[in-house]
Amino acid sequence: LHPMFLRLQELGEIADESRREYFRNLAAELNALPQVDYERVNEAKIQYAREIYAQVGEEVVATPEFAEFVEHNRFWLRDYAAFCLLLDKFGTANFSKWGEYATYNADKVEALCKENAKEINFTYYVQYNLDKQLRETRDYAHSHNVVLKGDIPIGISRTSADAWRDPDLFH
């Protein structure tokens, strides 16, 4: 799930008053724009999530619910988190520019994840919260006899985590 959909108020409140004020002002500024500035909104949400993660991340990561989420979603989550880490490290989603990581290798990804456990857990934390929030939304909708329907992706980006992980499945 894309971090754009993260409901920040559900993550908690930043302890530092000046940072809370900063984010309140930023939210007011972004909400006053005539159209969504996706790049700035995404940056702000990730920045806020990082600050909350710094406050409570270790506690959340230690919970059985978090461990269950990671284990249940390991088949995609680890590789997605590694992709996000490499995207940030190299400053591009064009994985052909990632040197030794240009071609997916499960052993290299496993080592990368162990070496960067805190950053990998941050991506897990964001996805854990997105999943939790979507489930709550789904349950609310169902309680009001509303069914949510997803879409079927017709294609993927050539610079996506899926294309990096399984290039043989895509043309």
C-alpha cells in the first residue's frame, strides 16, 4: 500500500511541541493548495512517520501483532522493503543503476536487510500501519453494508519492486 494513504493521526502524536506545530502548519499549507502536491504530501507523511517511528517504533516492532504481520507478508514485504531502501540509497527507482543490486539476488537482499534492519523495519512499520488502517476501514464499511472492491492492475512500472524481483514475469 502506498504511504500516501497513511492516516497520520492514527500513528500517534509527536512528542516535541515544535515538531507538532511544524506538521500542523505544513498540513494547513498543503490542504490549502488548489490541487494535491503529491510529492510534498508523500515527503511530509514519510517524515512524520519517521519521527513517530523514532518515538514508538521499537515498542511496535516488539509486539506479537507486528511479528505476525511480517511473517504473514514475508513473501513480498522483505523484497519490497529492500527495494525501498535501495531506491533511497541510489536516488532512483531505475534498478539498472544499482550496481551489484541491479539484478535481484535473494542472498544479497537477505544480507542487505540484516545490515539495515532499522530501516527495513521502518518500511515494515509503515506497511503494518497501512494494512491495519485499511482493515479498519474495510470493517467499518462492512458494518454499514458497504463492500469495497479493488481494481486489477493491468500493468506495472518497469522500475517497480515487482519488475526488479521477477523480471522474467514481465515484458
